Amino acid sequence: MTGDEDLLELWNNLPVGMIEFELDGSILVMNAMVSQWLVPHLGTDCFDNAYLLLAPFLPDLETTLLGDDLDSDDTLGTATFHLPGRSPQTLFASITKSLDRYVAVISDITAQSRLTA
């Protein structure tokens, strides 16, 4: 494998979901974990716009990003949300600014939330 192939394999096998997007919501890149967690609950119609994709969990995200002069590496929003189903999950999302783009990181915190319940 080449270095790029190794990096792509790592990206798609991360144990967290990652979405890189622009201020207008356009998704630049998203790894497989995001689809695995969210497609069963949201369908595929909103997977080209981060604001639509994250609206059920971070409904004010677009307003927050468009209304503030934010510095890089600021955490711009966080949310904990529950996905129903046969094996319910609890996910945590955080949004940060990286230069002129934004990154959403989604983690499965189901095990931790059960320990504290």
C-alpha cells in the first residue's frame, strides 16, 4: 500500500465519526463511522450538508457558526444524543474550527453513560 492508501484505510477505520465541512455546510469528507451510526436513523438525504445532518442533535449549529467570529481550535458546540433501536447508543459530538473549515467528531459513549446511570 502507498502512504495515501494507508491514510485512507486509517481514516475509514477510526473508532469515531469525523466530518470535515465548510461554513456553508458543504461536507468535504466524512468517514464510514458517521454513515454507520446515522444512516439508519436519518436516511441518506442529508448527507451532503453538515447542518442538515447534525440538526437533530445540534439544532443551533448553523446559527452559531455564521454568527460568531470564532478562532481556530475553539470548541463551538457539543451535544449528547441517544439513538434508539435494538441496541440503543449514546453518542457525543463536538465541533471545532480548523483554519477555514470545521470538524465534527462523533464518539460512541454508550458504555460510559451506562456506568454513570
